[in-house]
Amino acid sequence: MKLSKNVLVGSLATTGMILGLVAPATTAFAAKTSGVVDPTTGAVTKSTTTDASGMEDAGTLGAKDSKLAIAFDDASGVEGNMGSAEASSTANVQVMSGILTLDAVPNFGFGNAAAGSTVKLQNNDKSTITTDGADGNEDGLLQVTESRSAAPGFTLTAQLQGFKDKDGNAAGGQSDDKYALNLSAMDLKNGTDDNVSVDPVNPLKTTGDAITTGAAGNVMDLAKSSYKTGVVSALFTNPDDASLYVPKDATDGSKAEVKSLSSVITWTLTAKPQDKVVTGGEGA
């Protein structure tokens, strides 16, 4: 996922490093087959070669060199006449150590609303009238990864910018009666869908603070050693997970009209400081 620097801010530990960025040596692993297809008759016979490279294109219209990885069976019932097929794929990971990262931020869609009312979350679709919030995902996922070993804590805040219409004109509701994005207190989960809290009796959640235009609100505020290192995530996908208050002056009220409005949400991740590591005494 692309994360634009002007919208998403991640604080990195000064001694942080990312491991595994050097590309591994490439090794060719050809797929193996125990059957071969006669190109004229289509008959399958036991293969005298094990090469089935190009199997990923097998069955693709116009693929000239594709091959099937066949586990051969001549229907004789003789186990010695049977064959097997093999193929290889890859698994990859980017291993991080000593840094704190902002990985994913959600879009919020609230459908139709009347001025002066509150509406619940409808979907996580990206706005069709703004490109500034291009980092947002449509899965409702908010995710941070903590790879600093001591889990020294962090805060994540969010702020609504002013709502605008499709022409970039500011909408109403920028004064005392403000738009307010209300995010429910959601469980903070790790990569195995367990709560990140080190205390199973007291699960950790997002703060549940309101986020308004012109003022940042806390979304996560984790204290030192209160949580496990790794993924820290929350999902906002159901109607009760988020709501939006639309102020009374969002429209002028003097005529019948429908306005499509959108706002960019600025998410700011800030690390709480790590304890200094002493590596040796004076004169060491």
C-alpha cells in the first residue's frame, strides 16, 4: 500500500533498521510432471522428462510453451505405474526491527445524511470526489506495526480537514457546529486475531474519542509495556463502528439540493521514547 508522506506520518526510532530488503539470489525451480500430452492427439502418456516449466500459463489461450504438471495415472491399478507432479511458489516477508510504522488507514462512507443529523457507517469506499486521501483502504483496516523490542508506547491521532464539494469549495459546518467523526472503542488485535494486551483480563481498545474538523482526536494511546510487539490493528466495518455528525449549516437550507461532500482524514503516528540503552561505562 502506498503511504503518502503528507497524509500519513510514522515516527521511526533513530536506531531503527529494516531487515530483509536485500533481494535473495534467484534460483530456477522448474515444475515437474510425470505425464506428457501429445500435441496432435491430446493423449496423455507417462513422461520421460520431468520438466513442466511454464505450467503457470497452462490452459491460457495462445500460450505456446505452457506445460501441464500431471500426476500420471494409467488406470492400471498398478502403483508402480503412477506418477506425481511438483510445482514451486514463493513466500516472502519484510522483517522489521526497532521501528514503529503506520501500515493502513481506513476510508469511511456514510451514505445519505440530513443536515443536523448523525449517520452510521455504511461502507469503506473511497470518495469519488477527492484524490488527496489516496492512502485509505476499503477494508476498514487501521494498522500499526510495533517492532521496537521494549514496546515503549505510541499515540495515533486523527483529524478531519474541512469538508468540500466536487469543485473544491468549502462546505458549511466549519464554525462552532462542526462535523464530528465518532469512532467506537474497537478491540486492538494482533496477527492471530488475539488482543494485543499483555494482561488478558484488561483487553486494549481504541480510545473512542470524537474526531472533529480543526482538532485532532486520539485514536490509539498505548502505554509502555502494556501491549505485545507486532501488528496492532482495529477494524471499522459495521454500522455501529463509526458515525458522522453533519452540522446544521452543512447546507444553507433555503432550497432543495443534494451535495456530495468529502474530507481528508490526517492520521498521525507518534512514538513514545524508548529507554536509552547503555552499552558500556565511561572510558569503555
